Amino acid sequence: MKKSVMVAGAVLAFCFAWVARADDAPKPAGDPPRYTFSWPLDTTAPKPRGGTTKGPPVTLDRSPSPAWRALRAEGLSDFERDRRAILAMAGTYRVTFDFLEITPFADSGEGSNERARPYQSWATEKIYVDSDQGEFISLVHILEMRVVQQDGTVSEPMVTKHWRQDWRYQPRDIVEYRGHDRWQRRELAPDEVRGAWSQTVYQVDESPRYASVGRWEHTGSFSTWLSGETWRPLPRREWSVRDDYHALIGTNRHTIEPTGWLQEENNLKAVLNEDRRLAAQRPYVGREYGVARYERIRGTSFDAADRYYERTRQFWDQVRSSWSDVFAERGQVTLRGPVDKLGLFGPLFARANEIEARELAPSAKDDEIIRATLRDMGALP
């Protein structure tokens, strides 16, 4: 089992290298630096960090997708148009990630204003409609990545489960992040959810990440959903390089376009006291903007992702159900620490990889591993 955990950890580390790396690999001649936006008149602006690998060429699908055309159909109810906007996020994509701290907030009297390095990276992934029950839709993201190696050859596909987003119409409650590794269920007022959808995002191991409520807006040009104020734990791209703040507080917008979709973030980097309240003297260290562009691609194989998804789907459903039971029983969970930073999800990925490789049927061993992992995380006594 230890060997399986080590192998799973190595695969995860390689697949997520584009998330965590911060070195300055040399750029090929003629390859200009690209920025979401930056300090264009300042030659001392910090260089971007992030993934340094490159993938093989892909073919962008520039024609409006069938899902987009279905979304634009006439005579739809607001509810059905909302549903079609959510379902339009499924598909195969090249994804680019751009994050920029647009301003640091210096310590009072210090005036340092040291600027953080922008973050840029990429991925190829497939998004599956895992469940569609009318008022509830679940989308699962699976990475399948190939990189161009130093000798110019293309690597074998690297596959791993990424994140999941659940959408629920007029929800009764959501599980929110409250800071310092605590998540808490909050009941929602009828006026807050009338005509609205919640989006709940889960980490790679199905543990909770963040949730919020918002409403879809549909125009002749696009469809967009904007969250309310949302607390989030630090993502890997941040905790891997800094430890001077504790949570992101901001908004999340999803915009559906004819050939893909866009996710935008506007976040304050918040400092919390031990009681999980904003620090009185310096509550924020900076503000960042983030853009993730999901561009639809065609002709790229996602066979390995399909195989992983189908063979491990029941196992991850069981993990998800176990987390749901935890919050149904307790309402609040404080984990022992960031599960991704501490690598506490290793046994789950090791078991999923074993199930995929050996085509194993569900067994009692699955439940044993799930419960042991959740205990290690602090979710179970």
C-alpha cells in the first residue's frame, strides 16, 4: 500500500507541477512574455511564475457549440435557460490560468508595497456531466495532459481527477469556508435563493472548498452567473509561495460564450485572527484578479480521461457520499490542516489508481480507506 501511495503522490505532483512551480525557465527566442495585464511602464515589474511545461499543439473549435445553440433557443423558461448555461460548461478544453495581484496593501507606516509575481499556467481537461437531476447538476473535471519533453517528443498522457462543481437551484443551505480549515453549513433565507443557483466547489479529493449563491443573467451576447461574497482557502498557487495571509474573500463569475467559457475572480487576500475574524489592524495584504479561459478543442484524445472517469466514478461517488454524511451529522468540520498541502488525500488517489488499473469492483476495502483518510483529515472522530 505504501508503494501505491508513493506512486499516486508522484503522479499528482507531476500533473500539478504547472500549479506549483515558480522557477524561471528560459523562454524560446521570439516567444514574448504574455500578461493578463501588468505594469507596462515599469521595467522592474516581477516576472510571472507558474507552469514551465508546454503541451503539443491543439486545434481550437471556433464554431458555436451545440450546447451554445441550445442555450440560445427561443421560448425557454428562465430556469431551463439557466440549466443549459450550466450544462454548456461540459466538454473538452484547453485552459489557461492568469492571476495578478493588482495592488499590495503595505503595513501601516511601512510603505513597502512589495509586489507579488503574477501567476500563469495551462492545462487540457475534460468536463463531464456527472449528474443531471433537473434542479441539481454536477460537473466533474478530469485532467489529461501531455507535455513536450526536452528531446521534442510528446509524453504519455497524465491523468488525474481535478475539481468538481455542483449547482443546485434554490438551495436550502450551503457549506461555507470560515477560515483556518473550518467549513460550516449555513441555512439560506427564501429571498436569498429565489430564482438563484448555488455553486459548490470541491477539491480534488471531494473535500469541500467553497460555496456561494448567485443568479444567471442572459443577454444576446453571453450568459453569466455572479456569486455573492465567497470565502476560500488558499489555493496551491498561493500557499506554495507565501504564508502571510489566510483566506481569499471575493466574487466568482462564470460567463458562457459560443466557443467556451470564462471564470473570473476578484479576491481580497485576508488576514484572520485565531477566532477566524478579520485582523483589526491590517485585515488585507492585497487584491488579486484572476481569469481562467476554457477554450473548446477538437481532435485531442481524452480516452485515458474517459477510462479513468468510468472506472473510478463509483469510488469517488462513495467518497462524496461520505463527506455529505459528515456535514449532515455535524454541520461544521474543522480539519487538521490544508489537505492538499499536507498530502492527506494520498490514500484516496492511490486506491482510485488501483481501481482504474485493475478494474476492481466496489468492495468493503473502499469504505475502510475512505473512513481512515477522513479520520486522518480530522473530518471523523
